[in-house]
Amino acid sequence: MSRTYRQLLLRLNAGFLLIASTGGLITDIAGSFFAKGPEAILLSDSPGAGIGFIEAHGLALIFGVLLWQAASSRLWHLTAAAVHVLLGSANLAFWQFFIAADVLVVGYVTTIAHFTLVVLQLAAAASHRRHADHAVRSPIDQVVSA
């Protein structure tokens, strides 16, 4: 896998996280503070429970920003894969929320995207050559590739 493709993959990954998390945050805020949108039914009896939604989507947004700026390295591809394992697994563990909020299409699209990105990011991480890919490498990359 070429360096250009791996860099494009990080940007694609970041774009997905930025778009999906922004939509999620808007939905979280509407449901938590204004009792509007699909999350309103989930949060009507416990609006404070929205903290988990807001934290998850907020952190996904932060990772999107970080991945957008990241240089292709084994560490960043593994980080991206780990983010998507967590988010996709959470979607599966709490699938009932997608059903209760009547947003199954969102659940299917985001969960499939998460696990597709896991596979692609792991392939990108595996394709890094041990020493020749970068002239300048971070100390963490040097430890990971040693």
C-alpha cells in the first residue's frame, strides 16, 4: 500500500469522523437540552444520560481533527483502528438505542463504516515498511517499529 494511499485513508477516516460526530453532537444537544429529535425519547426520563452521547461524539470529533492532520505512520493507523473498534463495538452493544430512536439506517451505516475502517487501517498499518517509509519518525514510531 503506497504512502499516498495511506495518507488518503487517514483523511477519509478523519472526514467520516468529523461529519458523523458533528451530526451526532447536534442530535445529542437537541435531545439532551431541548427534548427534540430522535434521542429525545431515549433521554426524556433522564436527560443527564446525554453526557455519554455528547462525550462519545465529542471525542470522535477530536480524533477526526487529529487524524486529519496526522502523517501516515503505523501508530496513527493503529490509533484509527482502535477508535473504530471502540465506536463500532459500542454501536453493537447498544444497538437497542438505534431501534428505540428509530434510526436504524444511521446504525447500519455508521457501524459498517466503523468496521470497514478498522480493516483498512489495519491493512495500512501492516503495509508500513519497518525503516524506510519516513525520513523523519517520531520517537513513538521508533519504539512501535522496533
